[in-house]
Amino acid sequence: MALPEPPDRPAGARTVRVPEDRVGQRLDNFLLGQLKGAPRSLVYKLVRSGQVRVNGGRAKAERRLEGGDEVRIPPVRLEAAEARGTPARGLLEAMEASILFEDARLLAIDKPSGVASHGGSGISFGAIETLRALRPGQSLELVHRLDRDTSGVLVVAKKRSALSELQALMREDSGPGGGGGLRKRYLALLAGRMPDGVMSVDAPLHVGLRQGGERHVQVAAGGKPSLSHFRMLERRGGHSYCEVRIETGRTHQIRAHARHIGHPVAGDDKYGDPDVNRRLREQAGLRRLFLHAASLEFALDAGKTPYVLNAPLPAELLAVLDRL
């Protein structure tokens, strides 16, 4: 005898017409909005396998949607929100304490290292899910993302209009000559002795997938244009404390570019030097990635309303610098 479909599983594929207020949104982000609670890894799998279609054809996850596009969304079984429970009290308190700024349109937090920007890949609650738990009934959407191990400024939109305007600024940054829309400043400890002054790295980056769906980024001729500027601030213990400004916002951009120039980010388990990481852990107590999103600057309302959001270097990273 056939069993009835569980209530959290649709009976079949559905087609969604892209509304005008989603024009320019990436396909993967659109799907995350349609499949609430779906891990990003599942969304990429659905797109790669061709189960998601745009206007009847296959599409890539980074495709920008247009008003009136018809997106086929396959039936997906998602864990009910009640089954996932609620974020741990400690995470809720940490997220509340991390709020840097808030107005009617935006909320910015100083994301702790070790907290994912969003759930997925075995993580039930990232920053955005935890913020939604703190603000039930409020519309909150990630404007951008930070790597799980990177700390610092993370911006969330409370209004669709603000999200759309910031996404437009981000698209400006990803194109030729970008970097003007959102000015991003990071602080990082790089392994080894960087030269004085500013080193600009203009090297295209390609995102590959390793077995298990883990993303790995490397410099490759066919990759997307990527530009980073590393400015030496001071040397500590034979390593280089730097300010990094990026003109494009590629996945793992700073970490991949730092490795490319032979000075990987300290504490980086994916792109770093294991021996250097071990010595810094033993000698200076570095137990995390030394990469911090220190500031984000942009302007809304066609440049009329400026925002300057700052997050100080975390105490545990200051302590590492003091020990070197």
C-alpha cells in the first residue's frame, strides 16, 4: 500500500515566475529563498544535476535572474523548522551581543569566528538563522557572506529595497573596474615577511568542488577576475600583520590570493602552511583563522546616505599579536 506524502514534501515540481523585485538576484540565492531551510550544498546539487531549470533550460548557480523568468523547482524534502529546534542559548546571546548597528533598513553584526553566515552542510543554525530566532516575524536577509572562520562585519537587510540596492552595488564590484560600491577592509596575519608597501594581486580565481561538495578556490586562467591589495602594517615574530582591501568579492578570495603569493593567512587550515600554523598555535596561542572583516563602507539612496561600519580586532587576535 502506498504511503502518503509527508506534509513537508511537495507532491511534484513547481514553477515560480521571478517577480520584479528579484531582478538581478543570483539563481542560488533565489532558490535559498524558495526552499527555506535548505542547505546551500543541496541547492548547488539540484542546479548541477539539471533538476532546476530556468525558462526550460539548464542554468548555472550564479546566473542573474530577470523579471518574468520561470524557474522550475523540483520536489525537495526539507526538515521541518520545529524538528531543527532553536539555536542554543549561548549562540542566541552571542548573536545579540554582536550587533554593531541597526536602523530601519539594515542590521550589522560583528560575526564571531566559528559561526557560519548561514546554516547548511551539517550546521543547523548560522548567523542569519539565529538572528531570525531573535527577531521572529521580522524579514531578515543576508546581504553578503563571510567564511565561517572569518570574524567581522556582516550586514543583514531588514527591507527588500535595501537588499536590492546593496546587491546592485555588489554587482558593480564584481564587474570590470569594480570596487567602488562597497569598500571592504580586512585585517590579516600573513605567514612570512611581506615586502613593505602595498602588494596588489590581480589573479583570476576558479571555484572547484572537492569530493563531498567542499569548495576549493585556486588561481586559474579561466577563473573570474579578482583583485586584492595587501598593505604591510607591521612585522611580528617573522610574520606580517596586514590590511587587505578587496575590489571583488570572490569566494575565499583573500585566502586564495595570500596562498598564491606565498604568504598564506595564519591559522588557515585549508590554504595555509600546516607547520606555520602549528608553531603559531604553540607559541602564540592562535587557534583560529587570523582574518577579520574590520570595516565595510557603502552608500544607499543613490549615494546620499553613507554607512561606515567598523568591527574592532577581536581580543583573541590582539593577544596573538602581543605574544609574537
